[in-house]
Amino acid sequence: MILALQVSLPDESSGLLKFTGSGLSTDAAIKHIVISGSSKWNGLHKINTLNSSYWIVETKYNGAVVTESVTAYTDINVLEDESDTIAKLML
């Protein structure tokens, strides 16, 4: 899924980065997102909170509001730790 988001003020209670949008997914299966098209936030972010109008990620931020539209990719897989394995695909 590709979504257009805006970077918002950090969540005041936690100091974590907050992306705002409308009709955002609250699917609990979304554990990470990849942001692209940003001047500061490109890359992998771990989800803290999913809400239909905002997502809070585990990225600390204490700056001002950044008004830029970014793309968020939600259909991604990540390696959690050293015990994860990568399966070799035989073609």
C-alpha cells in the first residue's frame, strides 16, 4: 500500500515523530513503514501507534512542523534479529 502523508508535530506525550493523513490503515499487521520522498525521513520506521488520521513511529523528533508530502510503503518485511532467516528462492 502506498499512502501520501504529511510530517506533523511530534506527539507531545512521547516526543515521537508523527505522520498525518486521512483514511490511514489501522491494520495491526503493519509493524514497519518505509518513507520515501522526504528531505529528512526517508527509510524504515517502526510503528508505535496506528490511527485513521495519524501514525506515530518510534523515531524521536523535537523540531518544528515539517510540511512535506511523503510516500509510505506498508507492505514490507523486515529482519527482526539474528535468529531470522532469509529463504533462498529457487527459480
